[in-house]
Amino acid sequence: MSKREMNWAAIDADPRFQALHAKKTRFLWSLMIISMIYYFLLPFGTAYFGDLFKIQVWGPINVGLVFALSQFIVAWAIAWIYARRANSEFDAMAQDIINDAHNIK
């Protein structure tokens, strides 16, 4: 069966696809909320806790700069967490659906 002959509406209605979509959506929303909170801590921190962010850590490096640079680490960590979860859980669920896609009516 070619891709054009797939019954996409039936695949969308399949409980396995619905479960995959729901799990992935919940997981992605939670990662997005965590990343947004961490992102907005920098402007709120500088606005309301300026004295804390001005503390010198090493030479001209202060807490604010360290916190700003830590956002790269957090972004990489979130990408790693997503990739790990996708590889271990979401891809297996998707592969199960793909393997049976021609039988879904």
C-alpha cells in the first residue's frame, strides 16, 4: 500500500496514535513551560534582584552573566532530555503504528 492509499483519518483515530500524541504533547508542554520560566528568570532577576546579579564571581564575570550563559546549558539539556525520551519511548510507539499502518482501517 502506498502512502497515497493510507487511511490517514483511521490512523489519526487509532488509540495508539492518540496515546502517542497525548504523551508527546504533555511532555513537550512541560519542557516548554520549564524553559520559559528559566528564560524569564533572567529579565525578572535583573529587574528585581539587581544586587544579586551584580555580585562578582571571577574578575569581570558576575552572577548575571553566569546565569545568562547557563541558559545555553539549560537549552542543551532540554534538547538532550527530549531526544532521549523520543528515542526510548516516542519512536517505539510511532514504529508500532507505522508497522501496522497498512492494516489500520
